[in-house]
Amino acid sequence: METSQSNKNNTIIESATSGDYKYGFVTEIDTHIIPKGLSEDVVRYISQVKNEPEWLLEFRLKAYRHWLTMKMPRWAHLDIPEIDFQAISYYAAPKPKEGPKSLDDVDPELRKTFDKLGISLEEQMRLSGIAVDAVMDSVSVKTTYKERLAELGVIFCSISEAVRDYPDLVRRYLGSVVPYRDNFFAALNSAVFSDGSFVYIPKGVRCPMELSTYFRINAAETGQFERTLIVADDDAYVSYLEGCTAPMRDENQLHAAIVEIVVEDRAEVKYSTVQNWYPGDKDGKGGIYNFVTKRGLCRGDFSKLSWTQVETGSAITWKYPSCVLQGDNSVGEFYSVALTNNYQQADTGTKMIHIGKNSRSTIVSKGISAGHSQNSYRGEVKVVPKATGCRNYTQCDSLLLSSTSGAHTFPRIDVQNESSIVEHEATTSKINEDQIFYCNQRGISTEDAIGLIVNGYAKEVMAKLPMEFAVEAQKLLSISLEGSVG
Amino acid sequence: MNSLKQYIDIFKENRRAIDDHSALALNRLRNDACKVLENATLPRKGDEDYETTDLNEMFAPDYGVNINRVNLTADPDEAFRCDVPNMSTSPYYFFNDIYHHHGDFAQQSSGVVISSLRKAASDYPELIAEYYGKIAPLDDAQVALNTLLAQDGIFVYVPRNVVLERTLQIVNIMNVAYPAMAVRRVLVVLEEGAQARMLVCDHTQSRTVQCLSNQVIEVSVGKNAVFDFYELEATAETSNRASSMWIRQAAGSNLLINGMTLANGATRNNYHISVDGEHAETHLLGMAIASGKQHIDNHTLICHNAGYCHSNELFKYVLDDNSTGAFSGKILVAPDAPKVEAYQSNRNVCASTSAKMFTKPQLVINTDDVKCSHGATVGQLDQEALFYMQTRGIPEHEARTLLMQAFMSDVIDGVRIDALKDRLRHLVEKRFAGTLSNCGECAGTCLKVKGKITKNDEI
């Protein structure tokens, strides 16, 4: 018994440390890619291909025109090479364009892809009870469990379907949390977004299963611009998971997504991300530029929004999942582990905007830097004058694994009344040599010891992840640290 | 509008007068400063590290500059309000930006130079050329503006292994009849093993006229030297201040800076410390007590360019009424600076519903073998402690004062001169009790005895 247990453990460690990016395959499926470049015609074309109503085209065009007036922001602690926005194809979709009616209709190659990713759709449907919406190259290919969710009135579908089937809902909420003027990438996404997920949980419904989306960039020289919109009506609850992978390519690819969440009275949304886009090779060649705008609006009283993220991938990560705590007694949470290795760069954190009275927020951010990477936490906690009795606690720790890596903390605290309490603390230190030595003594190699220590360090955040994701995330941390010793 | 323009115009129109009333070493940099300013703007509100302070607006009023160095007929004895009991100091004065030395200074025999910057520039041109404008970078718009117009200041030079026993006290007194800007420049050079302590007090006698101090302080702390710098601002609501301090620390040196703002209009203090040698120690402390419409913004940058150094930073604010406070601090550890220990802390109390605090503590760490931390809090006085004291018969306002005093005590504890520590405790107590700014003429601790001000109770 013991032997088999220890064998099992060994296999886990082996698979966890056996190296490189395992999602780096390319699926040879027929993809519909439009020529490179961005213009009003491209925006119109995307809208036309997707049979969109006039108002959405208008929205896209307004966004596009606004985007033209904007400049690429440079304030982050990131070294971003010049991006040629005309060298990207803004629409790539697996053919056929018609949505599949059942699993049998899904392209077998595509299904193999998702099997490789460990998200066999059938498996997911049968065993884990997670409803999956898989988005490949910007287009949603399959949403599982739709029928069962429909019984409860839960809408979980691709955003293009939602535009077709529930235009009023989409129109009401789209751009209400992240307006197209918000920032450079939000404007770009609003102009060219091709698909994404839409979730609506009606009043009083507790979503019986976790909803999940997998994003996959497959085609070369394309960008991915998906958009997620989640609305939890009064007293509703939903836990939403997001995972992402991409093939290994020498050139950089752009991913600029928007996630908008609206949380009404007493509702709760839990949003978990395991971000594992291709991070580039050991010399920093290739990898995804991950520039994402994620924001939730806790509009109702006693509403709650919780962001949990494990960021191990992407050449450059630039994202700040935020909470606008508008309702009285609303709660915002942000738990993050960001690991960078080799030449990865991450500038990530959160914003907590306290507008409602007695709103509370918690931020726990753990950064791990190895290799030549740069890892920054950037956050803002703002309490407006009328938001009395607010409470925020922020903790951001950085762990440094190499002398060539960097860990930075840039928090902003802006308190405009007397009855709120805001706390921030941060530490930066090297991995504890005594702990590594202790592990070595017990026969654990330095590399495994680091994996153990890092997982222990990140445990506080991992504990917030749903079970299935926690296991995957734990493995990811170890894999991403591969080769960082010495 | 770019408020620099008016100063560039003043400079161009009065170049000759400015040069004539200054010295060659100072004049030499003016052209370069002018070039920088022609293509620059002062930071505006919302710019990086200037989230709450608009320097462009601060410099925008039509301030007069005393280019022809018209001497003010002020009596230093009359103006002296900064006596620290039980502490012997050597006082030096600035009336607006006119240097005035009162009394003699015996220590000059050991090679120590304490004199007007203008005089030093002609007496010790090599020393001034070596350090003046070399520590504060000209590409900073405020520094460039200061360099453009500064005609005088104070120069302190402490030679190798000389210890200044007496604390140097510099008293800045603003007394203007029309809106004016004082352009002050301070240059301090401590050679290897030297030790000095400096106390700078800022006051305003004109309480109805707007004035602005534009101050640049350059300090070079030599190997194993020890330098204490205390700054106490107790001016008035009409008085604004833009001060920037640039310090270079060599190996093994020990630096203490304690900046205190008790009364002011709008203040922006920059502290840029570059720790260039190993085993150096840096203590940067600050305190701000604000009420009314006071605005206090402290910006700090500690660059650890060498390993095995220790830095400790603590800033505390108490904000009342409509006052606003801001703190932005950055600790930067260079890639090849191992074993650095750097701690930064910013604690704030908002005591009224309309007081605002903005804080941005930052760490930029580029190597792994360090221990760095920062913390920031914004909150109120502990309600339970207040209640407890009231149950013991202490009235609420007294209990609040006691708690606020206790809150500030660790900044005062950092002071390394006992007599000054006592004095500061006393001042802070008065400030919280609301009696510090009661006197119409003086921001000090004004106890009027039969219409006469008793000196010992003033700052």
C-alpha cells in the first residue's frame, strides 16, 4: 500500500517537474482567418460574419474610432516591444462556423485538442459536473450542460449566441462595467471581440455546478480578443473557472480580453483563473502578451465578488482584476499567485474602489520571481468620501528565487474619509535557505524542495481555488519553476 | 499654462543683475538650467508621483524674486523663535532668501566652513565646483528652476574626522509685503569620518501674503561620516513650500533625516537618497500634523546601489478638518546590491470626515538576497482606547490628544538629540492641543506675557 502511494507521489513529482510547456502543440484543423490588419472594414466584417445587430456594430465602431485616438499605455513596469497592430489578424475561427448541435458535430480534431488539454468535454459532462464553454481562436466551439442549466433559468452560452438569443440582456450589460473608453486594450477588444462567454444567473438561483471556460489560441499570427460577461441577479451564486493555453511559437501573440461581472443584491460571484498561456522559451523568445481588463461591479447591497488567479504563463502579463464596491456592505476579494520565470514579465494586481458604505475588501497577492523575470504587484484601494466604515486589508509578498530576477510592489491607497480602515503590508525576501537545507537533509532535491516551499507559500491563495483547479495549479507552479535552480 | 515661463522671462531680463549678486560657481550652471527649463514643465497633479500636488500651480502665481538682494532690516534676535532649551546651537538665518549670520562660530579653526554659499563660492571655488549642482540632477524641473535663480544659500563643509559638537541651526524666516518666492540653496559636504547635526526651522511672519519657498538641499555624506538632519516646518496657511533634498551616502556612513510639518499651506518635500557604499545606514523619518486646509506631500526615494546596507523609513500623518496628506515612497534595490535590509512604513490617522490621505509605498527589488518590507495604514484612533480613557475620567478631547501624541511618539523617538526630543514632544503636544497656531504673529508656541513674547516658549 505504502509503496504504491509513494510510487504515485513520485509520478506526480515527475510529471510536475518534467519540464517544458506541455500545451505547446498546434491542432491541424481548418481555420478561417481573415487577412492581417485593422480598419473599419475589418470591424464591419467581423460584425457581419457574426450576423450581429446594428447596435452592436455601432458599439464596435465607436470603440474602434475611440481606439484610434488612444496611445499604447507605457506606465506599467514592463518592457513591451512595439506592437504592430496591423500585423495581427483579428479574426480566426475554426470551421465550420455553424455552432455544433451535439458533441458528435464537434470537429474530431478539435475534440482531440481539448482531450490533450485534459478537458475532455464528455468527461467533464459525465464526471465532474462542470459546464464547459470552450473558446478556440476567439470562437466558442462548445458549451456543455446547457440543457440542465436551462432548466434553472441559468444562461451559459457563447456571447454571439447570447447576442442572438438574449439581445436585451447583452445590450443592457455589455460595456456597463468596462466601457469601451476605459483603456487602450479595452477599446481594441470592444472593437474586434469575436466571442467569449455569457452567463446570466437569475434571481435566487444558486448555480448547481461550476461553470468553466477554456481559451485556446491555435492559429499563428492571430490575436485573441474574447469577452466574458457574467451577471448574477439578486441572491444568485455562481463559481466560474477560466483556463487558457496556447501553442509554442517564436513570435509573440496578443491576447486582449475583457471580463465584466455584475453582481446584484446579495448575489455572489467567484471567478477563478489559471492562466497558462505560452510563456516563451528559456531565452524569452515568443510567448503571449496577455493584456486583460477584468472588472466586477458589486452593484447590489451585500453582494460579493471574489477573484482568484494563478498566473504562470504569458511572456507579458498586464492585468488588474478589480472590484467596484458600489453596494452597501458589499465585499470584494482578490487572491493571486503570479509566478514568473526566465524572461517573463508580469505587472498584475487589483483595484478596490469602495463606494458603498461598510464595504470590505481583502487582497492577498503572492509573487514569485525566478530566472531573469520581473514581477510587479500594482494595486489601488480607494475609499470615496461617502463610503463610511469601509475596511481593506492588503498583503502582498514577493519571493525571489534568483539574483537576476526582480520583484516590485506599487500599491496606491487613497482614503477620503475618517471612518475607514485601510491596511497594506508587503514583504520581499529570498527563498529560505534553511528550509531548502532541511529538505535536502531529508533526501529531497533542491528543485523539489523549491517546488514544495513555493506551493506552501502560495497555499493561502490555492485554498481559494475550486478543487479541480487547485491540483492543476499546484502542478503548474512546479512545472513553471523547472530549471530555475542555480 | 506653463508656470516656468514667467521665471525664464525674469531670468532672461535680469540675467546681469542675477549674476552680479551671486558668484561664478553658481552662475556657471544657469545656462544649462535655462536650456532644461525651456523644454520642461513642472509636474502637474496626476503625474506620476504627483498624484495630489500640482507644482505647476504652486509656482503659477506672480511671485516676486529678490534679484537685487535688497536687504531686509530684520533683527535676528527679535525674529529668533527657535530656542531649544538645554541645547546649544549655532544659529544662521535666512530672511526670505537673504543669508544672515549672527554671532561667531569658533569651530571654523579646524577647517570647518560654514558660510554663505555666495561667499564660499569665491573663497573656496574648487570645493563649490566639486559639489554644487553635482548631487541634485538638473533634469529635475524644480532643481533646474532653483539652479536658475539661486543667488545664495548656505554652505557647510566638515573636513575629515572633524566632529561638530554644536548643532547647526538654520532659521528660515519668510516676511514679505507682496507675494514672493524665496530661492534657497543648501550644500552640505561631510568628508570621511566627519560628524554634524543640523536643525532647520521654517517660519513665516507674514500671515496675509502668499509666499513660496523653493529649496534645494544637496548633501554628500563621506565614508563613515554621521549626519543628522532635522527639519521643522511651522509656517502659516499662506506659506507654500517645494523642497527637494538630494543625498549621496558613501560606505559606512550613517544618515538620519527627520522632517516634521506642524503648520503650513501646501508643502511638497522630496527626499532622494542614493546609498552608494556598502554598510551604510539610513534612517528617514517624517511626521505631519495637519488641520484646516493644509496639504502635505512627502515623496521619498531610497536607492540602494550597494550591498550590506540598512534603511528604515517611517512617516506618520494626523489629518484633521479639510487637510490632505500624501506620501509616496520608493525603495529601489539595484541588481548587484546583496544583503540589503530596507523597511518602510507609513501610518496615518484621518481625524475628520473630510480629511483625505493618499499613500503609495513602493518596492522595486532587482536582486534576491534582500529583506525588504513596507506597510501602510489609514485609520482612526482606537475607539476602545478612547472609551477606556473616558471611563477613567479623562475627557474625550484630552484622551484624543494623548492618543495622537502617543501615535507620533515613535517619530520623535528617532531624534538623536535628547533636548530636541523633549522640545518636539512639547511642540507636538501644543499642536494637538490647538495652541500652537493661536498666536497671530508666530507659528510657535505662543505664550504672550503682558504683550511680550517670552522667548523660551517659542519655536
